[in-house]
Amino acid sequence: MSLSLDQAVADFSVPATSGKQITLSALKGQQVVIYFYPKDSTPGCTTEGQGFRDQYAAFKAANTEVFGVSRDSLKSHENFKCKQEFPFELLSDKDEALCQLFDVIKLKKLYGKEYMGVDRSTFLIDANGVLRQEWRGVKVPGHVDAVLAAAQALHQG
């Protein structure tokens, strides 16, 4: 089942860095940005994460929590988070439950080979757990600014 805009997002529970377990229901009252990325410590994913890191205070001012998600292990996430000094948690979705909920696993091509991979995507969930905006097939330049503007507009809403 794919999510639709203006639809409540099903509750989920996913392991995160810092030994935390993140559940959507525990975040009620806050806006949530969930950004899916293919792989820790790769150039595009690092640049995107740094963008969210550099704008994190502005997201917090708009009552918005940020989470990065990939299929990497918690150990890989901890190293990536520490190296890049991310102030937000990274979620490990090894079983792809969150990826399936948000329908971000797509057929991709690299050097002529096809494989199933994470489509770089971002989702903005309002303080009541309703999906308000989505960005799919994201190109990194300018993306974080667009997400921040949407989060601020929704917060002032």
C-alpha cells in the first residue's frame, strides 16, 4: 500500500543511532522530515546530510524533527553520523519495512546493471502524523532549502 498526500502515516518503530527506537506516535505534536538516501558516506548522501545538518536549527525552530533513513547497519550509521557531526538520528531500515511503507525501493541502473535500490526521497509529516508533502527522485542541490521552506510554511500554517 502506497501513502497518499493528506493521509495519516501508519505508526512505525525503527532502530536509530544513539541506541534509540524511533516511533512515529512518540513524535506526535512535532512535524517530521524523513529523508531516504541510498548509502552512508557516498558523495551525494554526504552532501544531502550536511545540508540537513547545516539547516537543523532552522528545522527545529519550525517544530520539525529530521531523520535520515537507509538500509545500512546501525554501526555504519553511527560512523557516518559521528564523522559528519549530524545532530539528528539516522534510522536503520535493514528489513526495508519503512522503505516499503513509503514506497522508495525502485529499479535502478548503474553501469548497465539493474538492481533494486533506494530512490532518494523526502517526506514531510505534520504534527498529527499526516503526510503533507513528498519529494521523489530528489536531486541534492537546493533540496534541503525546499524542504525547509515547506516545513516552515506548514508550521506557520
